[in-house]
Amino acid sequence: SVAVIGSSSWDQFLILDRFPRPGVGAVVTACAEAGGGTAANVAVALARLGVRPLLVTTVGDDAWGQRLVSELSREQLELHLVPPRAQSSTDYCTILVSPEPERTILWSPGARLRLGDPLPLERVFQCRVVVIDVEDDDLRQFLLDLPAHVAPRTRIVGPLTHLATLPCERARRLAIQHDVLIGNEDEACAVTGCTSVDAALEALRRWMPLGATRLVAISRGRDGCILATMRETVRVPAFEVRAIDPTGAGDAFAAGIVYGLLRRLPLSELGRLANAMGALATRALGARAALPTRDELEAFLSG
Ligand code: ADP
């Protein structure tokens, strides 16, 4: 079983005819709204694959929060809502999608999990895999420091999203405590302070013996992904799809890695499955609209 701890957000999408430049602007050709947030997206992706994860998250005390909860309640997952601090609004993202398609996220921070929040720790650490996507690094450190009698035999998976915003040394100290690290090229570079994905990969591989990390998965958009263990590095090309909106591709990719780890897939098959999840996620507007069921994923992989 899998637990996912972290963010939920309400996403508003603006589809533009071109990317806006200062003083020039752009035309909005379509817009849409939908639930998002890395942790929630990963949990929904796993739910569609039939894993029934535990999602521990928080939403604000407002209409967006209610819509998120009603969306999440329709998925095959166990939802544990942590009450928001007083008068927190729901995390809100405005996502600009240009025709390439390329996307830019404007984030209005709202309710987020923080150190001291009442988390169902015992239930979380009964799970074999725990995906931690909390942006409060004190809470992340707390979860990583839990003693073995609270967090036995658990594999900790860390998306790099929030680690990439920390100063390098702090990011490194947190990163190496995760068994599995997953991120895109930019995040891998930011976490390691490198300017190329190959240098970032080398840095991450040098970190492995210093900590718990046994697998690094770097997604590269249309270029597929690189997966590395201490012994082996594989580069797996992406699938050809007609991408409409790349939002959530990285989250679907992360869910693919978790799902493949549960199935104990060898490295190259793991990369192929995660690429398939990412590719499928790009086929509709919104992070979750195009997430496949297990049958759809199988059909895509064998088709
Ligand atoms: P993020 O959303 O975090 O930036 P990426 O853009 O790297 O993540 O996408 C994650 C994965 O999704 C990629 O490794 C790739 O397999 C798949 N993917 C993303 N965009 C495309 C695309 N345009 N065509 C095919 N696959 C894609």
C-alpha cells in the first residue's frame, strides 16, 4: 500500500495563443478549472491504477476546498483531511499554457501541511511506500527523522519539487534521506546546483552512498527519462503523443515510478511505464483529466 502526504491545489488554466512577454500580452483562447497539487495528483494517478492509496492533505475553508474534496471523494482513495489553520484559503494556481505546449505556474500559496499538524502517522507508516511532498522543510525533516518503531520498513519517495526551492546544502541533506528521488531536469539541476542534467545526475549518484537513496528518476519531457541506481543508469525515450497540456505529467511520471516499484519492475521497464504515465497525462487539459486506468495503461504499453 502507498501513502501520499502533501499538497492539494485548485488550478485555473488559461490557454494562450502565445506566451505573454512584458508589455506585449497574449489572447486567452480557452480556460478551465480543475483540482491539482502534486500529492493529490500522484494519489489520484495511483487510485486510477487500482492501488487505492492513502492521501493525507489539507484544503482551505472555502468553495475551492469543497470542490477539491468532492472531486477527491469520487476517486478510489482513502482521503485523510488535516484541518487547515484558521482562515487559510485553498492553495490556488493559475497555469498559463501556450501552444508549444509550454506551461508556467503562478502560485498563490494557501493551506499547506506544516510541522505540528495532526497527521495520522501510524496509519501512514503502515504503508510500504510513503511519498512525501510537503513544502515545509521542518515537517519533511520530522517525517524523515521518525524512529524505526514508528516508520518501519517504509520506502520514502521524494518528489524534488519543493527541495529544488531550498538552498543547495539544505536540499542535499534532505534529499539523501529519501530512498527514491523523482524530479524533472530543472529540479535535478536546482537541487544539485548543476547546469546540465548529466552533471546533476552525476552529483545525485555521488550522493547515493552518503544516504538512503537507491534510485533517482529524472524526467525530461519529450526526451523521456533517466533512471539511475548505484550500479546502473538507463535512458528511456519518451512516447510520441499529441500533447495538449503538460501539467501534471511529472506527477503522473512519479506515480508511474511508485507503481512500477510496487510491481518490482526492472529499471528500463520502470522508465518505460513512468514515461507512459507522463505521456498519457498530457493528452487533456488539467493534471488529472487524462490519467489512465490500469487497463488503459496496459493497452498503451502493449500498443
Ligand atoms: P514535469 O511536468 O515535472 O516538468 P516532464 O515534463 O519531464 O515533467 O514530464 C514527465 C514525463 O512525462 C516525461 O519524462 C515524459 O515521459 C512524459 N512527457 C511529458 N511531456 C511529454 C510529451 N510532450 N510527449 C511525450 N511524453 C511526454
